[in-house]
Amino acid sequence: MEPKRFYGRKKMRGLFLLIVPLVLGIAGYLVMWLWNAILPDLLGVKAISFWQAAGLFLLCKILFSDFRGPGKRMGRPGFNPYQMREEMRNATPEEREALKEEWRRRCRR
């Protein structure tokens, strides 16, 4: 069983090494295309190269994002809306009402 898990991890690492440069390349090209299509005429700035666009994309990603997936951005750390939905489904009516009351108390202005 362990060799399969190790093989799967190795396979995912290889897939990661293929996908990341591909995504960065597409994003860099998209930034370059948008910049060169809009900003030189609008603001009078110079056109940029692919590498400048890729660097700009990475800089913006570092400054304005956290490199986490889409499910990790909601609420506080560790908050999982799917887990909460499952807890509500499995709760007794009394527990469900207590949870609703707790959220009403927290969200009241």
C-alpha cells in the first residue's frame, strides 16, 4: 500500500511541475496582451514584453493574494462551509435551533 501512495505523490509533483509553468505562461501572456492592448493608447505608457508581464503578474500575486486555493479564502482560518452544512444536517432539532440562535446573536448589529 505504501509504494502506491509514494508513487501517487511523485506523480502529483510531476504534474505540479508541468501545470505551474503552463499557468504562469498563460497568465503572463494574458497580462501582456491586456497591457499592450489597453494602456499604451489610454495612458501613453510603453508596451511591455512577456517577461515583464510575467514579473508583473507574480508581483501582483505576491502583494495581493495568498497563493491558496479558492476554498481557503472564506471566513476565518479553518472555516469550511461544507463541513458546517454537514453538521447542520446531522444535528438534532434542538442543536440546530441552538446553532441558529448563536449565529443570530453573533450577526446582530
